[in-house]
Amino acid sequence: MPFRRERVRIETARHEIEGTLQLPYEGFRSRMTDFLNTQGDDFLPLTDAQVTYLDSTREPEKHEYLALATRHVVLVIELGEVEIVEEILSAEFTASTPPPVV
């Protein structure tokens, strides 16, 4: 299933966060508003995130991955599509070995 990576700016009461959000390419939840409304009390997974503290008490921080609780989101601005990716599902797996019996 193809998906797209969208660069977004999200504002909370204390932070401004710019990062990349992964959304379905088309269909249900492909629009930002639909995606946010179906998240409920869950988290938004962001990659390549930069966190700026609105009160300037701390220096901006960069994170490869950040999970943001949706209940804290005040504002979301779409900054542009980064890329469209075709998800590749691998059928290969390695079976685990059961622990030794003692």
C-alpha cells in the first residue's frame, strides 16, 4: 500500500514541532483532518523532528523519532509532501528458538 510522507508544523501549548508524518497515499485517512480525527487519544509518530520551546527556556532539540500525544495538538500546518513510498511487505521471517528447559 503506498503512503506519503508529509512535512508538518505542529503547535502545542508549550512547543512548536516540525517533523515528518506518514499518511496513507489515498483513501480513508489520507487527508490530514481525517488522519487526526481517527487518532483519538493516541500518538502522532513524527520523524526528523525539531522541537522549539515557545517560552524559550530551552534550546531547540532535534530528534530522529518523536511520539506526540494528540490531545496536546492545538494547530497543524502542512508544509508539503516529502515523498511517496510503496510499502514493501516482506514474507521472510526467522523463527525463534524456544528457551532451554532447565
